[in-house]
Amino acid sequence: MNIAVVLAGGVGSRYGGNIPKQYCFIGNKEVISFSINEAKKCASIDKVLVVCDKAYQERISNQYKVEVCDGGESRNLSVDNALEYIKSKYSCDKIIFLDSARPLIKAQYINSCMQKLDEYDCVITTQKIVDSLGRYGELYVNREDYYLIQTPEAFKFDIFCQNFDKNSENTALCQFMPKADKIYQNFGMKQNFKITYQGDLEYISQFLKQ
């Protein structure tokens, strides 16, 4: 069984506003609906699990016909809750983590990540750094040595569970994987905007209209 986990437990402290950004709207669509609906379209996905605050669980489950589990106080604790939920109910082969605040995700891209797991242990969404890159105390940094890490991140379930540490301060899930494992950097999703600040919502809304 392959499972898509939509991480929606954040409160959006940088975004501000009265409700978390994933429950705001772009036109007549809730932000979280984009990642949920695209995951549900995927032939490679058997279940969709949304990790969110208890206050939203009943509505999200009923409205989108998905399973839900509790969010944690941090991203890694939310991931741990998802893993424990899955292990208690299913035998999972592959898992992919989606961000509820990245509404431009497409089913085709999710499927491509899952297919790559037939060859790799981990598939991460990556972006080239096109601006100049700085580092405190140094005048020159070669940006070609670096790349940006984004969600989705996909894994062979058992390998990821063996290496994940909920108490770590790692900010990307692929950072838990041993260096010896086969990791694929997927540069195939060029427009993967994330809603972080309030102006981002309007920007993505205009982008989608165009």
C-alpha cells in the first residue's frame, strides 16, 4: 500500500491572520484542497492521510473523504504521529509527504515521485539556486554546490521509519536518510510556490488565473 500524507498541522505563525493559511481560500477553493485532491487522483496512491489539529479533523475527513490523525507541536512530531498511525493500521510500502500550503502540486508529479521509488530509497523535490548565495564570514559561495529542498518528499516506508527521529531539529525529511542510501533529486517541478506570508496568497491566486 502507498500512502500520501498531507501535513496540515501548522498554525502559520509567519502568515498571521485569524486562521491557519491552509484553511484560507484561493477563489472558491480551500488551500488544503489542492494537495488533497491531487493526491486522490493518483493511480500510485492508495490512501490519503491528513495530519491536522483536532478542531479541523471531523470536517476535513467528511468533506474530503480522507483519513486524519493528530498534528504535533512541531513538523517532525506531526510526521511521527502519521507514521505511528499508519503502522497501527496498514502495511505501507511507499510514503510521500505533501505540504498543505503548496497548492500548485499536480497528480502527475506525485506519480512520478512514487515511480522513482522503484529505483531509489528516497525522492526529494529540489530547485536550483538562481540568485547569488551568501554566507556570513565568506565573500564567495559557489551556488552550484547547493540546492533547495521542498516537498513533496517520498520514501520507501520501512527505510524511512528506521532512520526517522522525531526529536531531531532537521528541517527536511530526507536529512534523516543515511548517505549510503539511493536518493534522487527531482528538479522536475519548476513552479512549487509555498504560501508563507499573506501576500503569497494573492500572488498564487493571480498566478493560477493566468
